[in-house]
Amino acid sequence: MNKYLLFIDTEASGLPGNWTLPYSTDDNWPHIVQIAWLIYDEHRNLVKEQNRYISADGVIITDAAIATHGITPDFLLSHGEPLDKVMEMLANDLVEFEPTIIGHFMQLDYYLMGAAFYRSGVFNPLSKLPVFCTMVATTQLLRSPSTRQLRLGDLYYMLFKADLQNQHNALHDAQATAESFFELRTRGEISEASIVQQNKDFELQREPKKKPSGCLLPALIVILLLLFAIYLL
């Protein structure tokens, strides 16, 4: 694991329509309206904290998203900053600290950041950095077979027996992710080996892309048989 850890969370204008489309499909990928990240050193000392709202001129924030995080277009008019400025700040920290990037539901945050880097034209350093997801890492803690993953609030309550306050505020969620990660490490629920393995597994998800068709191999076999039959004629 890298010397520095960067805990990150985003709030967005909605949810992706299709998780397999490239970032150039602009209307498919929601826009980040708030992003927060915390950088800790190897001794768990907080080194840096950022909490930024992003201007959303012309961006439609869905009613469901507003109901979740409470960030409205009017609020962003007063508090939002240009996308390229915020992404440049994030890129600079990623390059300077070379951290392991940690989130809860990391795949969503990773893709939203990827789309934001693409839109802003800022160099995207994410592909060179290790990542880790506390949601994926805690599936073994589930007590109900009907639930696939622990939401951040559920994980926080399970670990600390306290409700997570101000959920769906990116800064508070990033802080809760950091607290949860360090507690899980202390308890031995997350090991160095599991961090390495999960990062290897994530390599297949670095970019949104369609999964290979299950019919591809049978189709290739049929084609090869036909070619062999033609060769024998």
C-alpha cells in the first residue's frame, strides 16, 4: 500500500444511464456537483482536506439526486467553482502524493471522476494509482443473505454503534469512509494482502466497457469448424 491514503467521495447530478459507455457519451454520465477528499499519511495523520462544490451551468440535477444530497442549482450558483479548477486541484494532489485512493462504492466515484477529467480536459492520473473500496471489502460482514453490500451508514453503525450524521455530504462521507477503513484495519478485517488483491481485481474495471459476449467463444468454434470443412472439400 502506498505511503499516503486519499479518501474520496462525490455527489452527483444523477446516476449513470449505462455503465459500459465511454466518457465521451456526455449525456450518459452524471456531473459531479460536490467532491471531497482527505489525505492521510502512513501514521494516520490528516495531511490535507478539500471540499469543493462544482458549478453546474446547464446541468440538470435530477429530483432524486436533490432529494438525496440537497444540492440545488441555486446553491451551486453561489458556491460552485469551475470544473477545470477543481479537477486541476485533485490532479495535482494525486500526482504529488501518489496515494492509494479509497472510497465506499469506489467504482462509481472512479467513473464520475473519469468523466469529470474528460469533460474538463485536465490530465487524468487515476489509471496509475491503486484503489480500494470499503464496500467491496466488507461483504463478509453482511448478516443478511438478501443484502449484497453494506451502505456506508450501515457499515458506520456496525463499527461504531452510532448513526452517521450528514450522510450524502461528500466531506462527511469521505470522513466516515476514512474512520471505517482505519477501524477495519485495526480489527484485522482488512489486510495488506486484501488491499493488493482487490486492486488487482479492479484493473478490469478501470474504464467503462462492455463485457465480452458469452456467445463469442461458441461463435468462434462454429466459424473454425466451417473453415475446416471448406478446407476438406
